[in-house]
Amino acid sequence: MAVKPAPPNKLSPQQRHNGKDTVLLAQRQAILEQAKLRNSSRWGIRPVINCEPIGPVTLNPEKEMKMRNCPVKSSFQVANKI
């Protein structure tokens, strides 16, 4: 059974946490660009898949917004200056 390559914008949480996402995505972008140049008939006119880092991710944005808008500040909000 062959190993499938990772989708272009998919990284492990550990890779993102360690700051390796930018380097890995740049490498993928370069590989995809080379593949397109080598076999342009396979790609046709479609562009290379987006390999930009996605930036910060919030797990519960609704909960975070409720905490920020809450009139009563919790000790967590005070300590973290939210």
C-alpha cells in the first residue's frame, strides 16, 4: 500500500507549534511548482494549490468572544488583560 502525500495545507499540530509550518509549506509550494513545470499538460490552466500558512487558530471563538464581552471580569481575564 502506497503512502499518500499530505494535503498541501495540512500539518500536524506539533509542526505548527514548533514553527515549522512556514518552511514546510514553502517546500511544498516549490515542489508543486516544479511538478507543474515538468508536466504542464497534466495541470492544464489550474493554479498550484494554496500553500500559505493559516496563522493562529482559536478552538472556541464563540466562547472567547463571550468572555471578552462579559461585564464581570474573571480572574483569568484580569490576569491575561483580556
